Amino acid sequence: MKTFWIIAIPLFIGITFLVIKFFEGFMKKETTEKTRKNWTSKMYYWHFILMISGALTTLIILLLKWGDVLTF
């Protein structure tokens, strides 16, 4: 179980960083500065980022388990 967390946490952080970089330009292009500073918009943006990152991390962990690379 320790191996699972050693792989999952850095994987989640890395995927989160990549998703932020991927959607950063889209967010700036589609919304105004005033909208981006709004607390509600920030909350939805971070909720979206964390949900996508969590789903991708889960998918990668399951693929690693299915491929017998990771056992837990």
C-alpha cells in the first residue's frame, strides 16, 4: 500500500500541473479579468481542474494495476 501512495501522490500533482497549463490559455481567452477574479469562477475552475486530475490519476493507476506494473 505504501508503493501506491508513493506513485499516486506525485502522479496526481504532475497531472494537475499539466491540466492547469493546458487549460490556462483557454481560461484567459474565454473569460475576462473581472470574471477570473470572481470567487465563484475560481471555485468552479479549481473544481474542474481537480476532478479532471483525479480522474486521470485513477485511470493511470488502474492501467498500471491491470498491466501488472503496480500491485496493491
